[in-house]
Amino acid sequence: MPLSKKNKKHISVILLFAIGLAATLRIAYWFHLDQGLLQTKAQSQTQLKQLQSFIDGALSRYESIPHVLSTNPLLSQALYHQQSPQAIQDVNAYLEEVQNITEALDIYLLNQDGVAVAASNWQTSYSFVGKDFSFRPYFTEAIDGELGRYFAVGVTSNKRGFYFSYPIYPSEKTASQSTKAANSKQVIGVIVVKVDISDIESQSTRIARGSGYEFAISDLDNIIFLSSQRDWRLHAFLPLDQQTQININASKRYANRVITSLDIAPSYQQTGVKYRLFSINQADQPDHRLLEIKSLMNKAGWRLHILTPVQPVYQRMPAILLLYAALYVAAALALLFSLERRKNISQMQQAKQQLEQRVKNRTQALEASNAKLKDTQDELIQAAKLTVIGSLSASINHEINQPLAAIRSYAQNTKTMVERGRLDMVSTNVDTIITLTDRLAAIVAQFKSFTRKSHGQDSAIDLHQCIQDSLTIVQPEIDKQGIALTLALAKERLEIWGDSIRLQQVLVNLMSNAISAMKHSPSKRLHIATQSGHPLTITITDSGTGIQANKIDRIFEPYYTSTSHGLGLGLSISQRIIEAMNGKIGVENAAAHGAIFTITLPTYDMSSPSINTQPAANGEA
């Protein structure tokens, strides 16, 4: 039965979907497998460096021991007197003691022929004394005057070990005077230290197992002699050729053991591959493969192999492929949905236009509402601003009265000086009047800057200079009322961060209040003191009537005043100014009479400012 056109289309879509899914999964598989293996390789490189550093450090503990022992004249004396039982016994006891201290496996002394004349294991059943070790490479290297390093399985003890050897030269006590010069460079024997590498192996195995990898250390013939896997030890990565086997047997490096190769698949001699992946003693299954990286340990002449299981990489693949399959299906469904949606565009066009018109009308209504809301908000902001301006206007009127009174006093004084011909004093008074006028202009300028949302003019302030400037304003009133003024200012320069004019406002206001409080006092004393520290402190003490106990908590409230002529804004504004400078102001009654106002401010440090130097918000006093 022939297929209809619709069925053919469905079959084509299904076939195209299957081909795309297969291609997506194939690409995702190889990409994430490659990334996982790259990550495993990078991690193995780090583990390789750490393990190599540990093994080098463990061996370096013993490297200098044979050199140190070779300088002991007891050894050269034993070599010269090999037939003396007492000399040999002394060396045996000495080597046994050193072996116990250093925790070396064995220490023994060889003569020029490679025969052990003394050993730390002289009392054991496998004593080295009398054994010939001339076939060992570490003996030939040391007898040639070099430091010897060698790994081998002991032919006597049958234990794996790493050997350090060093030549022994005649000492001044053992060489005769006639032969001293001739034999001073002649090697008369070799001292050998054997290190038990099983301890190093066990510690390295714990490190490897803790990090989730295996390791193997092989010689230059690819024979493994250290490994975290017991089955790999004393096996080769590759089959040994006949000549290599002859050389190993001649040096008896592995005693009488027959070295066989591991069952590695694929071949260990992989070339031109990005990753060295193979299985050892297992079937050729990807899940059981190991990723190998290796490095040559130059000092020991070993190859260190890090073999990391790649099974976790393969175990992550099903979840990753499932995710890609889900994403592909979702994308395919989205595409089909988009195509199906295109078929209905003509039917939905009218509804869409109606919806757009409704949205447009709604948007216009919202824009009108937002515009009205913004106008209302601006009116509220302006009303609040006018309220603050009204408050500041009253405070400016209060603060200007003091400088104006001072200007009037200085002007009258100047007139008197002119009449008396004291022109030198006239110039001083005129300068003071100009200064006070400039200060009044600065105070008025601050009021104007508020309407422009000024950010203030904060800077480093010399506190003592600010106090002196404030006293200039109130000094005429102090003199007029006969007030005794005392200053106890700190010897060092004190600096704070803030607005100098505003701080003077606070000081002038407090001084004026103190003068007013002492108007009817029999004894009038005004004491101003500063104290350094963190924070620094300013105290203003008067001898007036003090503050009533039930009113002291309300003294900084706006419009609260205890006098008939005050507006009640001075202390409130002063508190706001000090708080804007990150400080505090407080008041308490003196023990005898009067009040004590205390101001604390953070010290300004040019090298490391510890205060907030940002300006106060929109005209905040």
C-alpha cells in the first residue's frame, strides 16, 4: 500500500530527529570524555609533583649519612687493621648504634675488594660480614670516588632497599708519615647505608589511596620495585630482552628473582596518543583503564608513574548523555512547536492587534498616573524642604545675633580709639570687624547653599584655631560681663574632619549659652579644655545656675528653651552638626555650680583616616 504524502512527511521528520539525536550524543560523548580525561591528567600532574617531592625528601634524610660516617677515623683504622678482632668489633658496635639512631635498614663497611669487614647486622643470621659486594654498582661508583646511589633486593637479607655509598680515604691517624702524601687521595674502602624503602612505600601508598590513584616506581629497564599494588611489584611494564636479563642477573639487582612482565592491554608502548590509557591484569574494558603520567627522578635514577582510574569519568557519561538527550528533545519540540505556531499566525493576527491596542491604552493611562504621582511627590519634597528652610532661617537669625553684637562692640570701641588717636588699635579692630563680617557672610552662604543642595566644604580642621576663632566672636561679651576665661588646650596639634564654620557655630552657641547662664552668678568662670585621644574631647564648663534635673533630658529637643528670649534651636542644631561629623555632644551639671558640655569627635589621621569623610546629605546640619 503506497504511503500518503502526510505519512512520508512524518517518517522523514522521525528519521531526521533520530539522526540528529545520534549525532548530538556522539559529539557530547567525545567532548566530555576528552574534557574529563584532560582534567584527570592535570590533577595527576599535581599529584605526581607532590609524591615525587615526598619521596625525594624521605631519601634525602639518609643521603648525607655515609659521607658523615666516612670522616670517622674508626672506619679507616678498621680497614688498616682488618685482622684485629678488637678493631672490627668496635666498628660493628659503632655501626649498630648509628643504625639504631638513624633507623636505616643496614650499614656496613667494605674494603677495597668489596668485601664487608664490619656491619650493623653482625649479630644476625644474615650478617653481611665476609660477604662480597664488589658486583654492586654502588661499590664501583664509590671506589671511583663518587657518591653511589642504587636500588636492589639484598642477596643476603632478601629485602628491598635503596643504597647510599661513599668512599673512605685514609685519616691522619691511620696513615703513616711516609705514605701520608702518597695515599691521601687513595680510596681504601666504602661505607654503605641501606634504606628500607618499604616504609617509604607504605607512606606513599597511604597518600595515593587517600587521593584516589595508584603509583609505581620503576628502574630504567621499566621494572617496578615500588608500588601501591602488591601484584605489580617486581614485574616489568614490558617484556625484558635477553641482554637486559643478562645485565640484571650479573648485578643481582633483584637477587635470584625471575622478572616477568605485566599483562597490559593495549600495549604499553603507545606512541602518538593524547592519553596513555591501558588496563593491567584485567580485560580490555574502558571502565577499568588507568591514565598514566610519569616523570624521571634524576637523583635516584627512577621513573615515577601515577596511574589514575578513569572509571569516574565513564560513570559520569550516562547522566551527561541523558541531559543532552533531554536538551535535544526539548529543542526539537520547541522547533516543532514554532513551526506549528506559524501555521496559526493568520488566525491569531486579529487577536494580537486587539491586545496591542488594549496594552497601548493601558500604558497611556499608567503614564498619566505616573506623571501625576511624580508631581505630587515633587510637591511633598518641596514642602519638606521649605519646612527645613524655615527651621534653618530661625537658627541663622539666632546665630547671627552674636557676631552682630560683637561687630557693634568693636565698632564702638573703634570710634573711641579714633577720638583718642589710638590708630594702631583702630587697625586691629577694623581687621576683626572684617573677619567677623566675612564669617557672617560664610554663615549666610551656608544657608544659601542649602537651597542648592550643597555638599558642604569638609576639610581637616585645626581644633585649637577653631576655638580661637569662636572666642573672637564672644570675647566682647566675656569682657563686658567680667567673666574669667581659662583655656586648658592640649599641647599637640589636634585635627578633625568637618566644616569649620559649622563647628564654630556649635562652639559659639555653647559659649553664648554659658555666658547667659552666668549673668546673675556672683562668680563668673568659663573654662574651655581639649584632650587628645581617640576620640578627642572638648569640654566647656561654666559657673552658672546649671540645668534643672527634670529638664536635662529635653535640652537638645527643637524649640525647647529655658529662657524667655531664646528660640530653642541652638542646641538642637548643634547636636545635628556634631552627629553629622560622627561625634557626640552631651551635658551634665557640675558638682558645685554650672553645667559641663562635652563634645567628642573622631581624630583625623592623614595617613589612615578612620572617619567618614563623605558630606552630609542635602543640607543636613
